[in-house]
Amino acid sequence: MIIRQASVLTIFAVLVPTAAGPGCQNAHDIPIIGLFVPESRPAKDPDRTAFVVNGSTTAAPVVKAFAEHFKGKLDVTLKETGSGEGIARLISGHHDIASSSRNALPEEIKQAGEKGVWLVPHPVALDATCVIVHPSNPVKGLTVRQIHDIYTGKITNWNQVGGADKPIRPVSQENTRTSYLVFKSYILGGDWPGLNVKYVRKAQVLDLVAGDEAAICYHSLGKVNPKVKAIEINGVAPTPQTVRSRQYLLIRPIFLMTDGYPKVGSPIYEFVTFAMGKEGQKIVQDLGFVPLMDFGK
């Protein structure tokens, strides 16, 4: 049996981490833009106007905004259980759409194929995983090697990287989060965080770093606020321009996924393809994420 992931006839972003490890100059060995042709298998119950979207907490603000746009026309219920759980619930048939801040993993594609589910990713936006510190921290940026050494316990004081004489307090999101997987793939490679790393829930990260001048952590570009400072990695700051051009290292996609390609013109089709239009991309940009395309002013 051949198991594969169906894709849409459109341009979309794909993130495939490499095993380059710390110190790599460019981790994007595989293009993040692809063009694929849809299969003929349609999504189930395409004419329903009420459906559930479950998955990425990172993508949640975008999904909420899309749901608000369609209010009165579509009844969209949003659940935020994480990308992996969202894809799992789509595969099991419990929910209609999965939101994900990563591509489907090979084992998820295999599980889907075994259940007769055809995962179709619909592109929404690009996001970056930013390394963040307290705004008062004088450190403007770090190299991949320096971040690696901070999280493995080799660098323990900010004065070792041009900062004040203060012990570094590295913080990490839970190891089930997509942000953690991206961070570990690109920054730590095959190494694991040291015993000096404090693990917290994703919802705690921004407030923790904002209240601790010695802390360092990572978070989604779309959710970074003025209470923290996103620093450069290898001399490149996380901006829409550096993300879209792939100059910034820690890039990831945001998708909406369906089982099969929705019937053109159906309610689910309208919802999952809304992001590819000018209005959808403006919502993406207004929420702090990186639009896939530049429609101009």
C-alpha cells in the first residue's frame, strides 16, 4: 500500500528540519515552497455549515479571526489541544479540520492512510520561533552555538555572551509543543536540554520572561509582545521580511488540514481557502504572523 499526503493546487509553506545541528549556517536544505495538484477524493460532508477546528494553540488567533469573519454564515467551534492532537482527532474522525503549526509527521501520514484518511494541508501563514529575553537585557543577539551551549549548561552567565554579570535562567516550553520540536531540531540537534532548564506551560512563557531579567526562552513571532525582546540568531532578526526570504533560521508553517480536498464552493472549502485571499492574508498580518504573499497596500 502506498501512503502519501495529498496536497492542494496552490503555493504553500513546508518546514522540514534538517539534522544540521548547532552552528549550522542554513538549516533549510529543502525548499519551503511547493506546488502540488489536488487528488479527486473530496472531503466528507462538504455542504455542512457547522464544523469543529481543533489543533495548534499558535494558530488559534487566526482561526478565531476567520470564524468571526464567517459568523452568521458558518458555525465554527474551535478547540486548542495542540497540532498533534488536532491531527489525531482529524484522523480519528472526531473533528472536521485540524489546525497545525507544522507539517504532518510521517507516522501521522501512515496512520491516516491506514484509516482511509487523506490529509490535505491548506496554507495559512508562516511563523517564526523567536528566542526571547527581558527587554532590559543588553544582549542583541546570539549564535546558534551560543544558544545551544546555554541550553546544555555550557554557558551559564550572561557576561559570557556580552551581557551583565548574571546567571542565565534558561526556560523551555513543554516538550510536546511544536515550538519545542522546532527549537530542539535546529538549535540542539541530537543533544538534550541540560538540568539547568526550567520547563513551563506555553501560556506562562511571556509573563515569566517579562518578569525575569536573567531569563531566556522561545515563543511564536505571532504572539511576541513588547513585554519581551526577540533577539537575533546568527545576526538575523525575526521579521516578516527575513521569515519570508528564509534568512531567519526558525521558520514554520501554519496549516488548516482536511480529510480530502473540499468540494469547490462548499462551506469548508470557503473556510480553509480564505487565508489565500487578500482579506485572509491581511488578517494573518494584523495578528503578527507572516503572510504567504504580499498583496501590497
